[in-house]
Amino acid sequence: MIRRWSKFSTPIDQLIKETDTLFRKIVVHPSPSINDMSTLVNEKGEAIPSWLPDLDVEFQKLQSEIKYERNVVDFGAVGDGITDNTNAFRKAIGRGSCKIIIPEGVFVTKGIKLPSNTILVGAGKGKTILKLHHDALKSAILLTNKHHISGNHHIYVEGMTLDWNVNRLSSEERTASGNNRSSCFTFAHVKYGWVKKVEAIDAGLHAFDVSSTLYYYIKDGFMGPGRSQYIWLDECNGYGFGDDGITTHHSDYIFISKSHMCDPSGRAHETGSCNSNGIEIDDGSRYVWLANNTTTRCFGGVEVKAHHNASAASYVTIIGHLSVQDNRAFNFRHIGHHKGNDPQSKTAYNLKAMNLVAIAPIFTSLYKVSTPRAMVVSAYRNVVVNQFTILGDPSYDFEGHPVIAIQYRAKQVVLHKIYIDGFYHAGGIKGKFYTSEELT
């Protein structure tokens, strides 16, 4: 889909090299080392983080630790959509070192916690469905690791739908209970984790959350402990989430690929003030790669950001993304470090984005006071955007708003090969900029 709509057709290895060259020309302190943001092209011609082959080695280690293979049905689980299977899953999972098979069916539970060295495999999206029990707490996470404080390692999940069962709450109440609870799926303080071909629907907070033990709001420059590291989310999708589809907090070395997030409910926030993003790389996240994902009808398609009292996400690479009818297709910002009287961000730096497509950014009732943009860059420095196709809806009045806004203390930003078409009454690119002969 990205190839279909992009106006550019540069081979991926050449595109990565071209983007890296531009980045090296403009980057100022702090400059990453050569390996911090290094991207490889595998034998399939796919862009991957330089550390992903090492994660493959860790998967082999996980497989070598598996001593048992168990089917939850053998421990009393019933996929009838009614029976409470919480104890059956607990017995089947045990202390880990096992592969758990979940057959087709709707398995109701009050929450599942996975110990280290565990593989959990279903029959596929829409076939194996894990659903929160009607009496589950609003703070419940449907599927997570067992030890958020001391941490876990080597956990693999594949082939299922996760239903947070939002209908158990009243239609008027907000759906999240605070911090990193109330999501369909959460990795908190996990080292080496895989989530593949998993669907998450109607989450109270997030569809998928890669997190530290807690979300930390202390100060810009503080990096929270208990971080998740080396996590791969692949071919995941989500909708109906109360806040974000995929989000990351205070974690390192994360790869998100071939995933689709759409149509949030926004119910984790006050009506009309919902910053629900398809993919959000949030507070204190570092060394994050996004490759060939899509988002639709969210507030932000991809948001790289931080709250005012947290460190910004940094060292982020985006390679191929399609945003359709998101209010702000790409939004890079550090809240509270924007305007003239704000302190300059200590941590908002080092972003590379290439082969982006934004189609018809429009107004959204999720965030009623937000005007549409294809891209906003605020507070960040050392930013390269290379090959960006932006296609407007000619029937939609953009009311003079800029398609791209580079603003509020953003520095060292390069826009290279930008194609804009199909906008009615739009303001083009807003910001103080110049054309560099050397860069072009």
C-alpha cells in the first residue's frame, strides 16, 4: 500500500544510505554512535534494526529452555465465551519453561500473567479469542508478564485476538484506571519479547504497551528504571482503544513492523480532548524502529513525544508508514518545551523518517481543538524526513492551515523530497527555513 501511494521508488538500501548521509550532515550534539541508529536490509529486502539478528539468537535460547508443551484444554479451559478460565490458564502456564497451546474458541479470563521462558500460541486472530471476564477490574490487563517489578525475560506470544471487553463498563465512564494498567497487552520490565499476529480490541487504555515497571513523570532528563528491552511487535492490529494503539514508555530497542492501528474510542480521556494515536513512541523511549506500519482515523498516526515532566523519546527511526485520515499524520513534539518561555528540551533529538505517506489529514472529534496537519515538528532537533508523499482530499477545505509545521524551537530539521498535492486552501509548509545547496 505504501508503494502504491508513494511518489518515490528508491530501493530500500539506497534510501537508508541517502537518509543516513543527510542525517550526518546536520546532526549536532548529542550525536549518536554509528550503531545507535543503524538499520540493515535482510535477505527478504526488509529494513530491520541492526540488533534484530541478535534477538533471533535469543529466540533460539528460548526454544532450548522449553521443557513442556501444554494445551489449556487439558487443564480445564473451555472456549465457550462463558466459563471463567483464569485458574485453568494459571495451572497450564505454571512456572514457565513451557509452550502453551490455545485452540479455537472464546476463552474468558480475569487476566493472564506469563513468567519468563514462556511461549503462548493460539490458532490465529479471530479464531483464538481471550476475553476479559465481566467482573474483571477496570485496572485489569488482559495479557501481561508476571513480574513487573523484578522483571521477566524471553516471552513469545502469537496468533490470537485479545478482547478487553469494554462493554462491562458503563457507557459514560472513562475506561482507564491510571498509569500502565487497563490495556489489552503489556510488557513491563521485559527483556527479549515477541508479539506476533495478535489483534487487540476495545482496550481501556492501550492495545499494546511496551513499558517500564511504571510510567515515570519526574523531570526531563530522567530515565526510568525497570525498562523493557529488545521487543518485537510484528503483524499486530488494534482498534477501539481508549488511548493509543501501540505505545512505548521508558524502554529501549523496540521494533514495530507491519502493524495496523485504527479507530480509537478515546474513552480513556475527557470527550473531545483525546490524544489517541495509532502508534505513540512516548516518554523516555530510546532506539525504536518502525517499519511499514499503517494507521487510520486516529488523532495522530505516529506521535514521537513526551509529557512536560518526562524525558522525550529519542533515537527513533521510521521506515515506511501510511497514515490515512489521521488528524496529525506525523507529530513529533515535547510538550512544555515548545514556546519561547519554555525550557529547551534536554532529550528531544535524533529522528530519522523515510518513505512516509499521509493521505487526507482531517479534523477529528477525538481532539476538537486540533487542526489537521500532515506533519508537525516541535522542540525536536536532529530530524531528517526523506521522501514524504502528502495527498489531500480536494473536496476538503483545509481553511488555510499549513500542511507541514516546523515550529517551537525545532532545530536542525531537513525535509528532503517532499511531494504535496490535492489540498484546497492549504498553507503549504510553515516555519523559518532555507534551501541548502549542499544538502540538495
